[in-house]
Amino acid sequence: MLIVQKYGGTSVGTLERISEVAKRVERAKKSGHSLVIVVSAMSGETNKLIEFAKYFTNTPPRREMDLLLSSGERVTSSLLSIALSAKGIDSVALTGRQAGIYTDNIHTGARIDKIDSAQITQYIKQGKVVVIAGFQGITNNGEVSTLGRGGSDLSAVAIAGSIKADLCEIYTDVDGVYTTDPRIERNAKKINKISYDEMLELASLGAKVLQSRSVELAKKLNVALVTRSSFNENEGTLITKEESIMEKALVSGIALDKNQARVTLRGVKDEPGIAAKIFNKLAKENINVDMIIQNIGLDGVTNLGFTVPKDEIEEAKRVMSKLNASELLEFDPKVVKVSVVGLGMKSHSGVASKAFDTLAKENINIQMISTSEIKVSMVIDKKYGELAVRALHEAYHLDK
Ligand code: ADP
Ligand code: ASP
Ligand code: MG
């Protein structure tokens, strides 16, 4: 088989861990598979580099950030290739550029435009294990770009799609996808199979076990995707088509997104074009707006609320202040978003009201609500985030 294996930060977090990964790769190679390995930076490394930059300014130029952040994955890819060659395994390490990963020019949040996999394929034909630095690519102007936090998952899926791999395995520090973050709820259960759509919701709503864009792409390219642990041999979770899941759970999981901040504008003029003006401006600066809420106006003015990723709040403040608005602006970084996700919601009512009931019983105030066919999301005070996850997990009997 042709297999893409991706190893996350904790899986390559120390030299001993890289050595363990080399052993796993050796086993797969010896059983006759062709292998492309995608690696993340050592755990904590990307955060450390971001902190380094923040020593100088809260809004470092995004181009320079890309050059800085891409270095973490270069370290692990070259070290893993060195570890493999020390074992007598023929291997080659490639940067994003060398692997032919072309992106748009949105620095720190680039999208992959195309992959020119000729080089990768050539090395595979020569029997080499190809080790690729995840999370990075190259723009048309030859600039280094990165794919957003957790982006090595996306690198792996995109490469798997482009070389038509039989399987894409995402190795991490938990056994697979759970009903909620097992670090928050000890009774969380591992899910054996989950649909692309449910996984996509869970991932976009904070379950960082897979990066959301990687799931989106896996669905689009029909990549067979498995998440599993690099610390044991347990079977992982298969992310697959809805049709191949016999028993559709009413609720599959609960997600918590801590990277949220609420922006409120009070006294906005209730007239055509106001929302367009604000959100166009934010979109132009690549700030991801979510959960927009506007009230029915009174006396010609209204309130407008929305959330942005917390790590984009400084940029959001900068953009909003340039709007010369007379409105009252409020930024609240002390919020989280908790969500309930499940395919069964399509055909059953009462899921949302149960979520509201559950939070009410815990005396947790809901600040914002948004729903889709298969999810209910609520913005609440940060200090109740984990409590809400545990209460909802129990309310839908996910521990059973
Ligand atoms: P990696 O460094 O391997 O990419 P991440 O830290 O990005 O790993 O993702 C794995 C982590 O995701 C787990 O350690 C776990 O705490 C967290 N997580 C959040 N939600 C879930 C979930 N529903 N199932 C499994 N893990 C989850
Ligand atoms: N190292 C990057 C990050 O921490 C990419 C990744 O780990 O997937 O976000
Ligand atoms: Mg990750």
C-alpha cells in the first residue's frame, strides 16, 4: 500500500520520540508499504516561536512569521530522516517548497492551490521513505507560507490526495476521536467510525484532534483517513462517508473552542449597508468572523455582536478602530464556545432544547446561540466551559 503517515507535535516531541517514530516507520516499510511521512514541529515549538515574536510586538508582520514558524517542521523532518538513515533506511527530507506544495499568499493562513507531486513520486519510485515538513508551502512569488495552526494535518491529507495514497494515518497522543476531549472528560468514549461531516463540525468547533480544513479536503478528495495514537498499537478512528456508517448517533460529540472572543457594537445605525461595511473590512484583513447576531432595531439603532478567534483580536481591534465608527465597541476575550454535534439531529427534534436545559440547570448563562443541521453552538463565560462540556456529555449519555 501507499500510505501517508502524519506525526503530530507530541509524537515527535523529543529525540526519543523521533526514534520511536523511526521504529514505527521501519516496521511499516519492512511490511512492504511505500511511505510518505509528514511531521509537525516538536510540541510547544510553534508556540515558543510565536512568543519570541510577541516579545517585540503584538502584531508581527505575517510574512516574517511564516519564515519563523516554518523552521519548526524543518527541524523534525530532517531529524527523522537522519534517524531513519541511521537505521539503514533510505530516506529523504523535504521542505514544503521541495515537496511542491503551492499555496495562495495569505501568510499564516495560506490555502493550498496545488501540489506538484512529481518529486515525491520520483523518490517513492526509488524506494525512499519521503519525510515532508508539514504546515508549510510556497506562494507563487516564492515566499514561504504556513497553513494555519494544526496545518500539518492538512499537508498530510493534501499530499495523500495528490499522490492517490491508499490511506492517510494521523498519529497523535490520543487513541482517536473521542465523544469529547478526553482531557476534559475522563469518561469520554473513543468513536470507531465517524462521518466526514460530523468530524468537520467537531474540528471546526474546537476538537483539535484534526484540523478542520484537513477534514474538509479529505471529504472532497475522498481520502481514507484514520486517527490513532503513536504511543500504542490500538486501532484508531476511521473518518468516512456517511453512507458507510450504519448506526447514526443522535449526538456524536461535544466540542469546546477556547480560542474565541466576543465583539459587540452598541448603538449601530439600523440602515442598509452597515453590516456589509463592517464585515467587508474584516474579511479584507482575513479575520475570521463567526456567530453574527443582530437584534431588531429600536429608534433607528441596533446592537451587533459576533465572535472572532481570540488570537485575531488585536488585529480585529485595529481594523475596527479604523472604521471611524461612533458606536460603542466592546471586546470580551473571556468567552468560549461549546457545541453539540450529531447527524441524528437532522431527523430528531429536542436536541437543542436539551442543551439549553442542561446549561440552565448548571446556572450557566448563554450569550449567543447558533445552529446548523447537525450542530448547536453556544457562547458562554470562559469559566464555565469545561463544566458545560461535562454536563452536556452526561445529558446525552455519551459516557454509556
Ligand atoms: P497533534 O500535536 O498530534 O497534532 P493535537 O494536540 O493537535 O495533536 O490534537 C490532539 C489533542 O486533541 C488531544 O490530546 C486531545 O486533548 C484533543 N482533543 C480535543 N477534542 C478531542 C476529541 N473529541 N477527541 C480526541 N481528542 C481531542
Ligand atoms: N506546528 C504547527 C502548529 O503547532 C502545525 C501542526 O502542528 O500541525 O500549529
Ligand atoms: Mg494537531
